[in-house]
Amino acid sequence: MKEGRRREFFSLLGREGSDERESKRKRKLTFSFSSLSSSLSPDPNKQTKKQEGYNLACILTLPPYQRKGYGKFLISMSYELSKIEGKVGTPERPLSDLGAVSYRGYWTRALLKVLSDQATSTVSIKDLSDLTAIKPDDVIATLQHLALIQYQKGQHVVCAAPSLLERHLKAAGSAGLPVDPARIVWTPYSAEREYAGYKQ
């Protein structure tokens, strides 16, 4: 079977207006939320993209709705879906300049929040990856960019005072629209289940 791309669409509904009549108006915003998969491919050598752990292929926000936090929302959503799958994720490469800035901002906020909460505990790169669903390579690259990690005696060591974490968090900016994981209703894609359905 040839490698395929599975595309999912999510619609966001926002209310406008301050009075009762206007509050009934709804603006429908549709975003393309793409994920890569090697569907119907029993040969593991053909599942390169899936093995890379891509959890988001592209983000499209129409011009009238840009700079409103929807891109950040979709990045956050992609990692919440990765957590539901029990996997770590990373965006499809290469990233655009704007994409790199957006992802680095998300990774910074997610990782520093964990480090702040675990200030009195020893946290490994694997712990950070497991807690955030961020790929270890992205964890290391982000901490190196923030100058919060050193390589000592054959391992990476996170060195960060609470005051430094707080300054980096403020510099990272707003997280945008919040994602409530409790409201996500979604079943992870299973190539094996889909393949079994085609065989019947």
C-alpha cells in the first residue's frame, strides 16, 4: 500500500457582541489540523513519517483571524492529542521562520512550567519529555536556547534558579487560547484497526 496522509478538521465557535441579541451570533472558524500517518502499510520500512513522531503537519489560519492566538491553540492541541496517544510528538520539518518562533514559544512555556512545579525535585530530559509529550531533541534544543542546560560527565544537566525560570516565562509571552484537555473527545488513529476493517 502507498503511504497516505490523514487529514482532520476542527471547527472553533466563538461568540461576538456584548448584549443578548449579539451574543447569539456565532462566528465559525475552520482550521485544517493535519497529521501524518502511514495508513494501511504493514511494512514498517514504509512508516518513516509515523516513526518520526510528527503530531502536526501544517497550520492554516485565515488572515482575518491571525494574531488572535489560534496558531498557539492548535500547537497546544496537537500536544494534548499526543498525550492522549501516550506518545511524544514533534512538528513536521522543515519549520518556517514563524513556525519555529511559535513552537519555541510553546516548548519554552510548557517546559518552564514543569521545571517551576518540580523546582525541588530532580528532573531528567526523559521526565520532561514524558510530562509534556515534547520530543527529547526538542526539549534539549529549547533548554540550550535558554542556556538552562549543560553537558556534564556524559549527561545533560538542567541548571536554573527559580528567578531565572520566571524571567524566561515572562519573556515567552502569552500562551494564547487555552486548551482544556477534559473537553477533548477523540480516539487515536490506529492503522492496524483500519487495515483490519479493509480486510473484512
